[in-house]
Amino acid sequence: IQVKGINMNKEYSEKWQERFSFFDKYGSPKTPEFKVAYKELSFGKRILIGMNIWAFFFGFIYFLILGLWRKALTLFAINIAVFTIIGFLPVNNGVINAVGIAINILWAITANYAYYLKETKNDQSWNPFEGIL
């Protein structure tokens, strides 16, 4: 699979090649072309393109492994802010667990496109939501 802007000295797994190819062809997740093409994918392919399971479970560490340290620090700061605010509210464990899962989903949905931008466009921004929101 050929992707424009890829550093060909580095080898990518088939999963990353497929993700990069999809982003290269249809643009960022916020574009209409991407949304139409994404809806046509099977459930498994939607998960492959739209989420990263490793980022869901290992968020900060996984972003560091991918070299996305600026975006990792931004998302980590969001984590701290959200849980600090929740700490001052009278909420039960169910709410805390739900917020924790939502934060993990945030890591998971930003990882693939952030890594694509880093590898193809040499993006070094602090904004983990670039091209997503």
C-alpha cells in the first residue's frame, strides 16, 4: 500500500498501512468524504480505522511509544482536570467508572489519526483533536 508522505525507511504493520491508506484517501475524520466512506465499512474495519485498542488500555504510555508525547501530555492534563473536578463533586463510583471509560475512549479515538499526522505530515502539535473535532 502506498501512502503519500510516508517515511519509507520505517516499516509499518498491515493495520497501520490500512489506516494510513484510508486517511490518505478520505482525509481527516471530520471531513464529509471520510464520514461517508467510514459508514460503508464493516464493524471490524470501523474499529480498526476509528479506534485503537492499545490506546484505550494504555493511553499515556502508548502515545509515548508512538512518539506522540505532546499530545500525550495534553490528554493527560485533560485527565487530571476532569478527575480533579469529579473529586470535588458528590458522585458515586458508577459515575467515576463511566467517566474513566469515556476518557479511555478519548485516547482510543485520537491515537490513529494523530499517529498518521505525525508520520505523514511530521505534525508535532499539542492538539490531540486535530482533524477529529
